[in-house]
Amino acid sequence: MTTHHRSASEWQRRGAFYQIYPRSFADADGDGIGDIAGIRARLDHIASLGVDGIWINPWYASPMRDGGYDVTDHRAIHPDLGTIDDARALFDDANQLGLRVLVDLVPNHTSDEHPWFVSALQAGPGSPEGTRYHFRRGRGSSGELPPSNWQSAFGGPAWTAVGDGEWYLHLFDASQPDLNWADPTLEQEFASIVRFWIELGASGFRVDAVQGLSKDSSYPDWTESGPAHTVEGTDVHPYRDRTANHEIVRSWRRTLGEHADGDVALIGEVVVRPWERLADYLADDEFHQVFNFDFLECPWDPGQLRSRIAAALDAATSRGALPTWVWSNHDIVRAATRFGLPMDVDPAQWLLDGDRALLDPQRGLLRARAAALLAMALPGSYFLYQGEELGLPEVHDLPLHCLLDPIFERSGRASKGRDGCRVPLPWTRCGRSFGFGPGGAWLPQPSGWGRHSVEAQHGDPSSTLELFRRSLALRSELLDHDDFEWIEFPGAIAFERREVVSITNFSPGTIELPAGDLLVASEPCTDGTLPPDVTAWLRTS
Ligand code: GLC
């Protein structure tokens, strides 16, 4: 059991975090839906990994049109998952084990069933309630056309009509109306929400969809062929990376500053490129860290990986921060499947109608294990998504009628969406839901899911679970500093972190390991050689 406690600034910069998708982690009451009691009952598993904290995807009251990113009450837990008392108890239990808990803050939109939106619809255009959202008269003689050509990130138009020629904006699903951050009441509302969770015991926030918070209030048409992003100092894009976003982020950081000696983390999901623009969100009075999508989406290619690692390190350290390293989350095809597909295949597209023979699951797992060690060895924080420590693959054959992700319908069924990485975890080899809970599972688990289970892997030194435990323990013991130096090594990505060398073999043949004692490797290394698609850590002194 882990007992290490990093200091305030260290845990935000260099911690390892376990991401929980609460509906799919563990189900205590047997209704087939994971819950807070399930998380509390399985905290020992997370602690056994030696991580510093947990990030929990939205667990708030919600009609669940977008996996809980459609919130109706930011201060209430969804009844399927538990109560506020359960949340408080989870914070306490986790803290006892040395684990900090980050909650998800969703400021870009609410559910269309949120009382704010319901009253905005009732009060009508021009009312104070209405200015909390983006209502706009449509084009055409009677407003029958959308106010602009903006597209939802999930497919289809970003505007939905409410009658009488009025429309509202939603950059995601139609059930997720965008909030209008030009309305000053929002800043106070969210400050109060942030205080609420800190007082209950949260140690920080992962903040959702920050890139789109501020909008051009004239809502001009936009085609992505223009300059892709806002140019320094000028707001070119009408709803991405606008200068006003920074003022909003600063307002949350000010609220954090009122509490616990600044020991509360603020981590942004800010989908902005290039890094020079993203790094602005790491200013001293903004986020402690931002997610690194260039890395997350990088194919298994040493040239691209190396340049993306270098760019992230340069940009983040220029602001006194460190990057985050993430290979999987609740929005992307799991790494063990992505890395098993040829590089020219788009994993999300393959899920829908790709040739299943293109998938090499053994190679995918081999590379996912090597990739995990590579990411863990880099300076910064490391996030792993539940099941990654089991080497779980994407469930690519979910029947279409089971799909719940709004992307499936909004894309005109051209994308299968993200349900395949959200299938409930297997804890035991057998049983109705492989130990997920005493009942079934809200998304079907494939037959044979139990062979990936914690029970099947615990104590087996060759398992992915034991590899994660070993390497995360070494990470917190030996890599808790910022030093980093590239090592030139043909066919490999190699670097030195004080006395530890990490080396990943991207070439088709074995390569000779550098001098040093082998600390851990993602596969056995014999006779001083490193097989293809394997990472090893060595101690050089
Ligand atoms: C973020 C979340 C994703 C969600 C979207 C809208 O990208 O990670 O799951 O669908 O925001 O809230």
C-alpha cells in the first residue's frame, strides 16, 4: 500500500493519476451501473498501483445524454452513483490512503434540463435568464435557418431551434447548450461550485472543454480553412482559443487561491494547437497543467513521438510547468487496440467498418506496455485510464443497438463513438459481470473479458498489472525530479533522468542495451538485448 505524500507543488507537477469512469469502474449495489460505493470498495486496487491521485469523470445529476457531461446540478451526485455523503466518504477514504481526488468541472455547457436552461427558455430572449446561454435569431425571413454555419464537435449543426425563429448554440450535443461566459453571474456561480467541492474534500479539478468557452458574440460564419487558431493577440476564431478564455481560467485560479494554501490542482482539457498557444494557459495564474493531445494522438512512430515530446517539454517548461503524458482516456480508442492497427488506419473509423483482420492484438498490447513505461519515465504527470493497467483492449464489436454515445447518431452513424473504451471493468475471471458487481453490466462485456481481470493478473510477474505496479513504484522512487537529457540511440527513443535511462526500441530487430542494471522492462530482456517494441529502464550508477 502506498504511503508516499508529495508536497503541494510536486504532486501537481509530477504525480501519477488514475482516471475513473465511475459508471464502469465497480458496482456495489448490483444495478449494473458503477457507483461511489464501488469505488470505495476498490480503492485498495488503486492504492496498490502507487499513484498519487484519482480523477473522476462527471458524477453529477444528469440525464446522461453525454456520459454525464450534461450536468443538471453541479452540486449533486447522480442517484445511480450515490449521494453527497458518499462523495465525502470517498474523499476521506482516498486521503487516508494518500490519494488525492480530482473532480471534473464542466463549465462550457449544461444539460438542457438544467434549471438555468429551463428558466432561460421560459423567460425568453433578452431576459437575464436567457443571457446565460447563447440564444440568437435565425437567418431567413422568419428565422428558419441557423444563425451561423457552426458545426457541433459531435457532428451536425451547432444550433437547435426553439421556436419563433430563435435558436441556441451547442458546440457538442443538442442536449448540451453552451453557457455564455460574457454573463458575469457565471463567474460567481462557478466560484461557488469550486468552493463547494473543495470544502467537501476534492483536491482539484480537471476542467472540461476549455478551448471553446468564449465566443464571438456576432457569431460569424466560420470555415476551418482559415487560420486554424487564434493568432497571438487577435481573436480570429469565433469559438476556439479566444483571449477571453484566459480571464475565465484566472477567475477559477483565484478561487483556488482562497483554499488550502494553494494545494488544489487545476488541470485543463484545452484542445488548442500549436503548443505555443496552449502554453499560454500555463501562465502562473492559470492552469497548473494541461492535457497533451499531441502526445495522446501520436502514432507508434519514433520521429513523431520524439518531436512531440520535445515540443511539449519546451513549451511547458518555458512557463515553469511540466507536461502531462496520457495514452488513453474515455474519449479515445484504447491504446492496446490503437497500437495494434497499422499506422495508416484511423482507429475511430476502423471501429465502425474496418477490416478486423488488420488488428494485431498481441502487437497492440506489446506496444501499449512499452508506451506506458515510456510515458511514465518522462518528466511531468502521468494519467492512466481505468483498465489500462490491465492492458484492456477496446471492445470493438459492441452491437450498434447498445451504443449510447451521442456521436453515433449525430454523425449520421458514420462514427461508432466512444462506448468501446467505457465497458465495465473485469475484476474476476468468472461471474456474471466478471466481478464488476453482483448484477449485470450496463454495457455488454465480451466473453473472455475475465482473462484480463485483476484476479487473473494479480501476482503474475509477467502480467500488465504487475508491470504497472513495479514501474509506478520505481517512478515515484527514482523519477521524482525534473532532470531530463536525450540520448542519441539509432532506432530507439532514449533519455536519461539522473541515474535512470529509459530506452524504447522502435526498430524491427533487437538492439543492445546501454550499460547499467536493468530496473524494469515491458518484456523480458535476455543477454543484454532489448527486443522490438519494448521499453527498459536501467540504472546507470
Ligand atoms: C470533453 C469530454 C468528453 C465530452 C465533451 C463535452 O471532451 O472529455 O467526454 O463529451 O468534453 O463535454
